Amino acid sequence: MRHSSRLIAALIASLILWFNSALAADRPGIVQAGFSPDAHYHLLLTAYDQDGSGFPVAAIQITDVRRNAVVYSVRKTWNTDTGVVAPGDPAAALKASQAAVLAHYGLSRPVSGQRLFMIAPLPMLAYPADQPAYRVTSLGILTLTPMALRSGCDYNDFPTRGFVLRLGQQVLQRDSRLPTSRQCASGYSLETAWTYKSSLVVIVRSYAQAFEGPNVFPLVVTGRLKQ
């Protein structure tokens, strides 16, 4: 009996170690998201501790809602190994340093809008399935469909994929190629969405192979709601 108990404890410990290693990757958390008062631009502010180094990282992305195109992005990493002192709140520090840019796009005080849904981040031990993901919202059904796309990625053990995102019959985004920023993406999942006036923002998570597990980065997909 005592031997069995030790064996079970060892198995549980091994599973915990495996579970944690499968989760170890860069997974930026959303600190703030919102629209400019005219609903033309969207701000996404994220922060996380870099996998491996533990360096704090913060990033800002501004998206033109009408064109579904990034118009400005900046990322700051505080390399504490070189004696750099990281701020207590990296996201707030980055936002303060970008005050002029945010003011230019009307995003000094972004409007959060109405949230349509929120899927709590769950532990991901594998990449999302190839099958479409659906989410019923008050505006219709969101459908996220992964699709195989070749890219220049040379270190991924998984097929690289793009996606199509639809709201009902309206196509919000259809990848024809993989940009360099996600050339090793192998899967996608829906996380959340907001509306403000006639603008829509959907956050899609992109999964890409990393040393100790998948990196899970947020993608901003925008669209104008049909009247």
C-alpha cells in the first residue's frame, strides 16, 4: 500500500511538471482595450513576463477599424539582466511614454464599448483543432475557420495555418498569406469581442510553437457592422 501511494504521488508530480511545461510560453494578458470616441481606431494594451528570461514586456497596438489594419505598434522589453530597473506597472509605463501617439488617434481615454462575449483563457496542452469554432452573439454567429497556409517558418513541427473569420455571412478577415509576425502560427481560438457605435473588434488568439510550449498572442480583427 505504501509503495502504491509513493508511485501515485510520483505520477502526480510528473503530470504536474509536464502540465506546467506545456503551458510555459509567452501569453500576453489584455490590460486595456477600447475605441476612440469616433470609433475609427482601437487600442490594445498588453503585458506579460517573457518566457525563459522573465523580463517584463508591454505592447501597444492601434488598429484602423475601417481598414482592419494596424497603423501603429510598439513593444517594450525591460532587460533586467543589464541592470535596467523595471517599472512596477510596465503597461502603465509604456502607455505614459506613448501619450502623444495615443492623443493623435483619440485614444488617451479609450471607450470600452459593449462586450459581446468572453471566453476565459484555459490551459492549452495542444493547438486548437482544425475544426471551425463558433460563438453565438447578439449580432449573429461568429465563425473562426482555420485553413492551411504555407509560410517561411522553418522551425514548426505543426502545419502553419491562417484563418477566416465571419460574422454571419459577413467576412471580417480571410488570410491569403501569413505575415512575418505569425508565419509559424498553427492554430487559433476566439477570446472576446466588443462593439461601439457601428464598429466591431474581435480578439483572436494565435498559437505558435515555442521552446517550452505554444506562444499565444492576441490578434485584433475589426469590422464595420452592416446597417
